[in-house]
Amino acid sequence: MRKTLSILMLFMAMGMTLSMTSCRETKEDKAEEAIEDVKDGLEEAGDDIEDAAEDVGDKIEDAADDVEDEIEKATDTIS
């Protein structure tokens, strides 16, 4: 009877130990995944900002070209 009880207690202790270990791993895995998600989000946001800055730069260049064309037209009509 004592051996059976000892073996049962051993299995229960092993089960509790394994369940705590797997919970820790699960929490660590979730934390690592969350960190990766944040990194991916930041990279994506950085790419979006870079694209927006390029678009603004292109629009400024287009506007400068339009102003230059208008100035040329105005000076041509004066001459």
C-alpha cells in the first residue's frame, strides 16, 4: 500500500512540475510572439512614414516644377 501511495504521489508531483514548466514556456512563447508583433508593427510604421515622406517630396518637386513653368510663361509673355 505504501509503495502504491508513494508512486501515486511521485506521479502527482511530476505532473504538477511538468504543468508549471509548460505554463512558463507558454507564457515565454507568448511574450516573445508579442515582442515580434511589436517589432513588425514598428517596421511597418517606419516603412509607411518613409513612403509618406517620399510622396511629400515628390509633390513638392512637382509644385516647384509647376511654379517654374508658370514663371517661364509669365516672362515669355512680357518679352
